[in-house]
Amino acid sequence: MGLTVKQRERVTELTRELYALLGDSLHPDGRPMTFAELEDECIEVGDLLTATVLQLRAAEGAIREEPPSCPECGGVPTALAEDEARVLQTDRGEVGWMESAFECRRCRRNFFPSDG
């Protein structure tokens, strides 16, 4: 899935806002940053953006209207366990969200819908 032209334009606008937010490329003592330091700063910003979008998408995907079927037996779970914190370590940082864990009494299995 790729971004639409309109989405790309908006991301570019937001990137310009981030650029302005970061301020000049000087150290506190007034020395200019090296290219490697600028690159590290950009990587940090990119990693933070990626982790934040992943976290928001993961939380959004955890919301369901109806309980899913059990991946083991196909049955409908009869009880809903409490929401549990899910945390994944990605290439761009840690991503966490709350997700409902379901319980299937037929096969005595608890599962998260996102585990498929």
C-alpha cells in the first residue's frame, strides 16, 4: 500500500513544520552540526514518527465490533478477558497498545485477534 499524492503532499507539509520545530542545525555552543550529526537527528525523528504511527495503527486495529472466531477451533469465544498491554520491539522503536484478549472455552485457549 502506497501513499496517495494528496497524502504525500500533506506529509511533506508536516515535514516542513518539523524542520521549523527542530530549529537551526547548531550545537548549543554555536558550532554547526556535522552531516553525520544531522543524519542521526533525522533518523531519530524518523524512528519516533514511525513508532508513533505504528502504535496508533496497532491500537486502531485492536478495536472490534464483534468478537473474532477462535483461531484453533473456529468457535466464538464465550468470555472476554481483560485488556492486556501488548508491546513489540520494532526496527524503529518500541510500540505498545492495549488489546482485548479473548477466551475460547471450547478449546480452553486465550488469544489475541491480531495474532491471527
